[in-house]
Amino acid sequence: MSGTLLCSRAEAKALGLKRYFTGKPCKHGHISERRVSSNTCIECGKTTYAPLARERASLWYYDNTDRARDNSQRWADSNPESRRAIANRWSSNNREYCRANLATYKARKLSATPPWVNQSDIIEIYETCPDGHHVDHIIPLRHDLVCGLHVPWNLQHLPAYDNLTKSNRFEGGW
């Protein structure tokens, strides 16, 4: 509330402000700024209305999962720098989770590598991977329907975006 002007709602409206501060408590006892548009206390919004809004958003998401994913993907495609910054911030704030996931992935890959496979063939596939591409498992190492092996004939070079989009999906049908 630093720099908040002590004024009435009518004065704030005349000045074109979005918030105003009267110095008087709201009906719940909060002494904070109020919204000009609805006359609601900012603190009431945080404690009362924000949880309701989150719950409504969550219900909407579950009712419109495909639409929400499309919206999210569209935003990520049009804001790659912001999306990358958000992902980096999340990773730096969740180091333990990232380390645990990486350890699980490496252990799964080790257990999916048969002892009879020629390791030099696998290494060659990784070494010859072009820039901007990932080495992808055609049949995922982890999936509800199948479990692929970490063997040369189950690896392919795939553009990075396509691989990240594919995740561990399996399109094959038996």
C-alpha cells in the first residue's frame, strides 16, 4: 500500500484509479485497499474469493481438459522465452524432484538394456544425433501398454520439439 492515496471510491473513480484506500475496515475487519469496480476489500479477495476462483478454474479444467491443454500449448508456442523461464524457475525450485526423476529414468534405462546388446551401437546413435534433435525410444521405456528396450533398433533421431511433444506416447497397435 505504499504511495496509496487516502480517498473515497467516488474520488478514485473520477481519477481513473482501479483501487482506493479509505483507512476504514471492511465488514470483515480488514484495513486494506478496495477495488473501485466492486468496492471489495483486497484482503477479502485473497482469503475468500481467490480460493473459490481456484476451485472454479479447477472444475473448468476437468470439464474442458482438451481445450485447456490446447490453450496451454498455444500460449507456450507463442511465448517460448517465458515458458522456458518458468520451466527453469520450477526446476531450480524443485531440484530434489528433478534429481529423483533423472535417477529413476537412468535406472529404468539400465534395466531396459539387455546384457547382450552391443553398447557401441547405442553410443554411435547418440554421437551421430544431429543438433536440434533428441534420441527417442520408438517404443517407450515406460507405458501402460508396452515396455520398450534400450536397444539400437528401438532408437531414432527425432526433432527436439517432436520428441518433447511425443513424451512417452505409443501409437503402435497390436
